[in-house]
Amino acid sequence: MCRVFLFLILISLSTPALALWNHIIFNSPPPKILLDKVDKIYDPRAKQNERIFFNETFQEYFKKARPNEVFKIQKFRKSTDALENSDLTQSWRDEAALALDGKVIPKVIYLRGSEDLYRHFYLSSPVATAKVIARAKMYEAIQSNWGKLKTTVFNDAGIDCSNVKNCQAFDENIMEKMQDNFFFSYPLTRQLDNGNFIFEFQGVGFVEVDKKTLKSGRVTFGISYFNDNNQIEKGAERFRTDVDAGLAPPPAPSTPAPSADSPPSN
């Protein structure tokens, strides 16, 4: 009970308050059919960007660490005061550091075939497995709660599918949101320190995955009050801050411009 209370406190400090609370406990990993579906609809370009960033980050860490040194995440992770990365790219740096944490840095790394540093060090790590599970569980939670979510600003695309479990527009929209806003939270994982990896979906909720079993966990799910209090109404006018606020119409001329056939003024 104390850990749950602490987690709620940490949530309130890190993101706006969440409404529509729903705590979903799971004791087994998502079925393979769901894992495959989420992987299939995830943008290949986003996957490639992640892979490139991880490879560059591993190279950076290996330049700083000495061969035969035991890698410690706290030694090589930048302090929060010096972070210049977005939340997403910083989470990738943290995941790469966590994949190396406690390992002895080899003098020579043998990569076979098409293997790269991303595949060699990260893909088989516990945090990588946990992220795959967490993403699928969050996707599943959104599906299950779509009856409430579709009336909030979370549904900014105006999706109106009769069955979201078989809706391409729903899948594309959710995956697009996840690409920039769903990520591993090392600060919360370390602060809570309850044996779980914690993944954040900004403005939506969190997923905890048990570090030992990589099978069980909890989805702490909701929508921020900002979204919940701004429900989409039929025929409501929408103001887009990225367009409407930046592209004001030019002022109307004080007098009409003369036409080509008008006689010249004296």
C-alpha cells in the first residue's frame, strides 16, 4: 500500500494530475498476437531512429569507459542539470546505460553478421524486453478504455470506429502518439525502487513491469485533467495554436486597389 501511495506521489510531481484512474494488474506478458500487432504497426522509421541513436550512445559510452572497467550507470549518466536531450532521447541514453550496468567493458567486441551494438548489448537486455511488454500493455489499456477516451481531446483525430480492435485509423493514431511520448523513465524507476521498470506515456499514464519475472506488472492509466475537461463537442470550433496563432490574416486594405481598366487619377 505504501509503495502504491509513493508511486501516486511521484506521478503527481512528474506530470499533470490524471483523471479517469484505472489500475490494471497483469500477471502474464501480453499474448504473442498482441506483441506482433504492436510491433507491426510501429513506424519503421521510428525504430530505425532509435537504433541509430542507441549505436551512437554505446560508442560514446565506450569512449568514456576503460576496457575491463565495470560500467556503472550513475558514473556515466549525465546529471539532470546538464541534460540537453528530449525526454525520449534521454530515455534511450538511460536504457543503453542500464543495458551495460554492472558489465565489464570488453577490450574487443565481436559482432557477427549483421549484428550491431544495439542488437549485441540492448535487444537481449531486461529493459528492452520490459519496454516491448509495457508498450503492448498500454496499447491494450487504451483500447479497453476507449469508450471514455474517445470523448476527450486525446481523440484529437476524431476517430469514430465501431470496433477499435480492428481499426487502422485508431492503430496509426495511437502509435504516432507513442513514438514521441512513450518512454522508459529511469528517474521514476530509481525513485520508486520497488523492483519494477517504469515506462511513462506522457499525459496518459504509466506501466510498471517486474524486473525479475518480466511477466507481471501494473498499468496506471488515466487522462490528464486538461484533456478530460476539454471534451470534444459536435460542431465545436477548434483553435490550432500551431497554425491559428502564428498565421494571422493580413490587414484589409483601407481603399480598394484600382483595377487595370480604371483611369489614372489626376
